[in-house]
Amino acid sequence: MVSAVARATAALFVVGLGLAVSTAAQTRSAKATVKIGNDAFSYQGGYCLVASDGSNLQVLIGQTRPVPKEGVLLSAGTIVRASSKSLKGGGHVAGNDLLILVAHANQDYSPGTQDEDKSEAVLAPDLKSGTFTGISRVGGRSISGSFTC
């Protein structure tokens, strides 16, 4: 179980991005592996926030904003934008239902946020793990990764 302070810190980080967090969210620890081009990196010590109604999933590891530092943020479902897609049962998430931010060594490797940027994620049925892919909007490097909560 993640502490109340950790939950509040993660929630403030999300709100700082202009995203809404469900007050009924479950919080779990998170880790991820990210591949940027041919280079792979591991991150740990983060948090997963999962809305009890299945409307959104937030994976926060490290710091990606306001200035790129080091970490990963994956937002899926209504936490990104208004969405009719429930995340319950997992599955494929893309387009307006997904936001991925990736930073490494103070460089921003995040994919773009528009449908044509081809970012996508596949979430496990229990929303405790998943994979994601995208193309960095700066430099066009391929991004892929996986996370567990």
C-alpha cells in the first residue's frame, strides 16, 4: 500500500499537468522499462492511480514536467480527455484516450498528443500492467515500454 503522502504527491503532479484525478482512486507502486531507439532504461519508485470506476489509469514514475528530467507518465482514459471508453477489462488504448510522456537525461522523448502520432498502449485486464509504443516528436525515435503496478 502506498502512503497518503505519496498519493497526495502523485495527485498534485497530475493536477499540475491539468488532468483530473478521481477521488476514489486506488494507489499502487509502479515500475517501468522504456526503450528509446536502441537504448533501454528502467524506472522504479513510482505510483499507479486507478479509478475505482475503471475510467482512468495514471502511471507516474520520476519527473517529466515542467522541465524534462527523468521518468515516465502514462495517462489512459478520462484522466486525459473526456472519453466514452472504460478501461475495465484492459485492452487497447490510443488516440484521444492516451497521453505518454517520457524523459531521460533531461531530454524530452515524449510522443506527440494527436491521433496521427500513433501512440498506443495495451493494458492488462486487471490494469496492473501494460505495454506502450510511440514515436518521439523530437528526433522521431521509436519509444516502447512496459509497466507494472
